[in-house]
Amino acid sequence: MRYQQQNLNGTFRIVFLHGSGGGPDTEFMDFFAEQGAVLGAEVVRPDFPYWEMVRETGKQRPPNKVPVLVDAIDELLSELQQDNKPLVLMGKSLGSRVMLRLADKYSAKAVIALGFPFHPPHKPEKSRLDELEMTQAPGLILQGTRDPFSKPLLKRAEHGQCVELPHNWQLQWLEGADHGFAATKAKAADTPKLWQEAADAIKEFIQ
């Protein structure tokens, strides 16, 4: 499996899994990987199997099924974690679904979801909320208020209703952010602020 590493001497390891629409080299992934390194972590960004094919062919392709992605990351973690370095798992969207399925097996000290896909867009009836119960590790979800993957939850929050998550999870909303934590075109100058707000929340959560 192809993967990138930053700050090899970090005191703990963040394995950062990319989303379905872009690989590990996007501006988004670059930014949050660098933030992890600043916190003193070794940061590992693997390619999912389908993204390795995108690199080879230059053609976009849909993600593998979740079990295939999980098996690939399981194999990588089995190799990396032979040194028992403290582990944090972080995922963008699809990547966060994969990390949930491996966090307890590798005794992750924390899990962080950047834009958790609570349901497919326009299909709120297909909830993935129960997937959060797959791990007992302390978890943080950072979610944009314009994210189409979490509209029912936002409506509940806006009406003062409690958003019921498993006890080990906390949810922080990023006002005005979409699924990639970007602001609207009219407020594009706010996007760096939103990314920094998310980075600050990650720092507070980990430390």
C-alpha cells in the first residue's frame, strides 16, 4: 500500500484516511496533516486501493466497498503498529467510516471525524449514526452546518433538541462550512478561518 509519512520522530501517530472524492494529496488533507505534525505527531496518509488505481490510470473511479477499504487499512495498521506508538485515527468523510471499524482493534487513544457522512445526501432515512458505536475510543466529530450529510441532526440542534450520540463522542459544528469545511463563494475569505477553527478543536481534543 502506498502511503506518505510526515514527522517520523513524532511522539504519537495519526493515521489520516482520505474521503471518496479526493485522495490524500488535496489541499484539505495537506492542511490537516501539517496541523497534526505541528502537534508533535507522526502523520501517515495512505492511499485507499481505488485511489492507487486512480494514480496509475489517471482516471477517476468509485471507492471500493467499505470492507475492502477496512481490510487494506487493517493490513497497514498491523505493520505500522508493531512499534506500539500511541495511535490517533482521523478520517475525512468515508475515511472516518473506515477508521471506526479498526479503532478498538488497534487501541486508538482517540478518533476524529472531519465531516462524518451521517447519511447519504438526500437519503436521511439511511442513517449511519449507529456506526459511531463501533468504537469505545474518545471521538470528536467536526461538521459543517451546510454539510448535506447531516441535515437532520442540524435541524434538531437548531430547534434546541439534543443530538444523541454515543457517550464517548462529541460533536462540534462549524458555522457556514460545507462538507469540505469551505464557506460559501460569497464568503470565501472565511474558509481559512473555518479550517483553523477545526484545527484548534483537534488540538484541544488531542491535548
